[in-house]
Amino acid sequence: MIKEASFLSSNTEYEKCPPPVLPEYAFIGRSNVGKSSLINMLTGRSKLAKTSSTPGKTQLINHFEIDHSWYLVDLPGYGYAKISRSDREKWQKMTYDYLFNRSNLVCVFVLADSRHDLQRSDLEFMQTLAERDVPFNLVFTKTDKLKKSQAEASIGNYIRQMLEFWEEVPRYFVTSSESGLGRAELLEAIREYNQLFTESRKV
């Protein structure tokens, strides 16, 4: 259970982000995948991350401090957004500079809309992370928009599509920002990762 969650800073350069002393978890996905809603559900704060029906709302590297023990990072989405090509390229460079250079980044949570098949932009992004040895997990969102059987079938199809390109599927979570589904599992995973991070720093 999260007791405290507070906004720390917004930046365009990873060098200006908070000191890399706490374990850090980045949340990212295609535009309008439900990222802000998931962050708010996860932290139990309805307005911690700003939600919008307009794709491309998040434009900076946004840091939140959770229980004075870890950082949650809200990153700009990728894929479709009503922005110029130059802005899209600027966001991409900012995001990859952060992902490839942030020393305390423990895991990237890549969000995917449970209603849709594997998207090319998802595949390319996850392949880029793998090529650069950036650890990531997959988080399926918006399962409340489907019947349980439909969600299971859709996610199963997504996984099968991933296996056409991957030897194994990364760890994944099934969530709903409406019902809170997956919240306990995600927070338990972060607790486990935090423990590993602390132990690695002792060595």
C-alpha cells in the first residue's frame, strides 16, 4: 500500500532529473493507452498524473516520489499523437536519452491497450529496449472495456503475436484503472525489485 506520493519535477534532459539514489520505474506506452489513469490507480491518488482524452498530453520526464523509497516516472507516449514531426523526434530523443542513461532505472513498464493487437510501434519500442539491455515488463490496460472472456482472448492473441518475434514473453500484468485489477501484483513486483536494488547497492 502506498502511503505518500508527491510530484518532484519535470525535465527535458535526464541529467537534470532527481539524483539517481532511489530505484526508479518508468511508465510508457502508445499515446492514449491509459497511462495517467494507471499511475493514479496505482498510487491511489486520483489527480497525481494529469489525464486527458487528447493524445500527447505528457510532454516531459515527470518524476514522482513514492513513500520516500522509490521514483515513479511518467514518460511521453509514443506512436500516434497530434504533434509535429519535429516535436515527435524531440520527444523520442529525450525519452531514449533517459532510458539508455538513467543509472537507477530498474524497470520500464510498457503499457498496451488490451483491446488491440500487437502494434508495430509497441514491437519496435520493446525490441529497442531489449537491444540496449533495458529491463521491461508489459502492462495490459483498459480490461474493464471488455468482458472477462474477451480480455483474456485479446491478451492471449497479443502474447501469441509477440512469440512470433521473441523466444519468450516478458513478465506481464493485467490491469484496470476502473476496478483496480492488477494493482496489488504491480506493487508487489516493485517491492521485489526495490529489494533487489537495495541488495545490489550493498555489494
